[in-house]
Amino acid sequence: MKRPQLSLLMFAVLAGLGFATPASPNSGNQPTFVTQTFDNTILLLGTTAICGFPVYENDAGTVRTMITTSPDGSVRFITHAEVDVIYTFFSTDPNHPGVATAKPSGPFIETDNPDGSATLRSIGSNGHVTIPGVGIVYGTQGIDKLIIDASGNVTEVTHGYYSDTHAGICPLL
């Protein structure tokens, strides 16, 4: 998995909220705040293949999103992970009963433009998982920027430390 999870998570949360534009755009006046609780479990197919047993990730917690509309009609969603967001990695294989957790922090910012383009930024950390004596085996910290033009073409730019896979957690499970 090359794209940072926080971007995917927050995009999924916003999509789950059904955001397009606020029902009554506030034209840059007072922002609207939405608090969303989520609990989502996914099978990490790439990590499952590398580890040789099923590996799942459960993302659970609460995020708070501030929605504003600019005078040009752009709608901005700024989502902050609250203190209770946790990513939990586990397996359903009885021979791998371990659990690893990571804690994200930082904002996710989405700007939807009137022309149909959008910019998504994930700034901060998806947390990290360490093994004593080994060090960080999974970590995602930095800035990830996705630009989606009006035709749906996607450009991604990342700066920071991003684990390509979750394979480092295999020994913990």
C-alpha cells in the first residue's frame, strides 16, 4: 500500500458522510462542524500475502470536520482526528493472536472546487509500530497531497516517511 492510510481513511469518512457541498453554503461566513464516529475493518490483501496469514486493520474513533465555503464557491473540509482514533492490526488465524496498534494525528484537508477538481492533503502521522530492539517496522509521517483535476486525473506528491506495506507488523501478530 503506497498511498498513506490517513488520506484513504479520511476520504472514506468524508465520502461516508455524503459531502458534496453543505445544504446551505455559508459563503465563507460561519463554518459548519460535523463530528463522525467510525469503526471500519478491512483485509490488508498485500500484507496478508507477505505475512502468509490473514491480516486485518480496524480503524475506529471519532473525527471532527469543519466545512467552509469560500467566496469563489470552493468548499473546504478540514478533518481532525480526535484523541480516541486508533488503528488496530490483527489476524483471525489462531496461530497469530497478536495485535499491533498505531495512533494517527494531524489534519486532513479537502478542497472541492466549483470546476469539479479537488485537492486532498494529509499532514501529520498515521502513527508508527515499533518492535523493541528492532525499531519502527511500520510508520507514516509527512505530507501527502492528492490533486484530482476536473477530468478525474490524479496526481500524488508525498514528502516524509511512508511504509510501503504493513509487512513489518507480521512478527507482532
